[in-house]
Amino acid sequence: MNSNGLTQETHPDKPWILFESKKKQDMGELPPDSFSSKISSSNFMELESTGTPSSQDYEQATSLISDLSSKKVTKAESLYSKDSLKFCRRLAPSFLKLLQTKRSLFVDSFLESTVEILKKQGQILEASIANEEELKVFIRDRIDAVWRGFARDLCCSQNKKISKITKKSWDAVFTYDGFWEALIEEEMELSNKFISKETSALQVMGRLLKKMIFFVNRGMVITFLFLFKAQDYEFREGIKTFDNYLVLSLVPEVFDYYNHKRGVFVDRCCRACKVCKSKGVNEMVLLTIQKAQQNVANFNALLFNMQISPKIELPFNPLSILHFFSVQDIEFLRETM
Ligand SMILES: [Zn+2]
């Protein structure tokens, strides 16, 4: 126990703990529109005063704010500022290695499901897949190309000033738009993978393939992260904020509301830093963060219910994972067609 009556285990290495714990308590009691600097100052009042705040209280609060935003927070910032790069620099090579594994049942299960979905849709539109094996290779190569680009962006030799992962890089592997931005020149090839008398059927199949390639990428990398990497001690070692990156990978919409240096989302941050003060931060953002965290719990529950063995060699049916992501797309109002 420290002087604030909080246990060290609950809040390791967080010098701003008094502020944070007080704030969390307040967040539970106040309406959602309480996310403002005005309320944040009143938190400090409550910490220091026993009645109507006096000018002395304001002085104390001001000095507490400046104290928090200077040396204490600076010391804490250095703890997490490298986590995003560590996370990505470990994820990129391990996922690329998985993709390039000749006979990975994990990868094959996803590719097989994708082909089945496209075949079923093709039957409705009277279109067929020109060559199923070639299509699987094509899908795998597209995903591989995006991840190679991502890995290149993380290299110091390519990107000397890199200190944390950028939103653009993150989006390339975790969002539909970012992914296809990285592959824009390939888009025209998509409808050529199908045979039909109707040009419109080919176009629809091309669009569906576009969606499915990203879906299979997302399904694979997120399952890989949640099922294998989350339990991999070596992978997680030195990345204290690992769980936050699970949230960011599953719901990349919250990327702008995460303070990488402090290792917290804005709902638990200072309300005074650049991230907290950014334009888009409002009560909707707090709800989205909450929803994102709930999605992590839901996805873990899904994997648990599927009883997938953490042994990567075993085949499994990824349809419920792909289904989870289509439901998520609706929930987060994502445009993916
Ligand atoms: Zn902040």
C-alpha cells in the first residue's frame, strides 16, 4: 500500500495514480458530457478542499496540475513510448512467417472458407471462380504484400525518425481503407478472377473479393494475436501495454484516442495532453472506447467457445470469426463495399 491507500499491484509505475484513481471514480458518477477541462479542475478541488474552494485551493490545484504534467508524467511516458514499435516489430515478422508457411492449416482454413463464401455468392450471380488454387495464392500474396510494406515502414533504415507507429501504418494492416490504399494498383485485377457472361456479375464478385481479402487478413491476424501471441510470454515481454494493442487492433477506430506515451486511452488519461485535447474527443469517443473494450471481451469469449487449440497445426472453421467481423462492421458503421 502506498500513501494514497492504493495497492502497488493495481497501479504499478504510475506516478499520477492519485489523479487517475480519483478521475475513474468521478467518471462513474458523472454524466457522459462531463468530459471537459472544467470538470477536470473540479476533481483537483475535491482532492484538496473540504468545502467551497478558496483561492488557496485553486493555487494548490494549479501546482498539482503543473507537477503532474512535468517531471512525474515525463518519467512515466518513457515507460510506454516504445511499446507500439516493439509490438509491431514483433508482430510483423511472426505474422509474415505464418503467411509464408507452406502448409499452415490455420492459413489454409481461412483461405478455404473465403473460397467457399465466394463460390456460394457466385452461384447466385451465375459466376464462377476461374481457378480456386490460383485465387488462394492471389489472396495470400496480397496480404503478404501489405504486411511486407508494414514491416518496411517500421525499419529504422527506411524510416530514420520513427519513434512510434503512425496511424497510416496501423490502418494499412487493420482497416479496410488503409489496407486497400496500400494495394491500390491491384484493384483492377479482382474481377478477372471470375468467369461469367455478365459483366455486372464480374464487378460484384470483384467487389466481394476485395472485401473478403481484407476480411481474411483481419480474421487471421487478430485470431493469431488473441489466440497465440496474447499467451506468448516472449512476444509480450517488455510490452506492458500489450492488452491496449489488442483493443487497437480489433477496433482501430480508437487509435486517435490512445496516448501511446502514457499507455492509456483518453478515458483514463490526463484531459490535458495533446491526445486528450484533440478536436474529436467527446462523449461519443468515450462510448466507442467502452464498446471497443467490450468487443475484446466478446472476441475472447468467441475464441474460448470455439475451443480452438492453441496448436496452430489443427484445422478449424473460421466462419464464426468472419461472422464476428461482419457484425462488428455494422456495429461500428464501417463502409467495406
Ligand atoms: Zn491525456
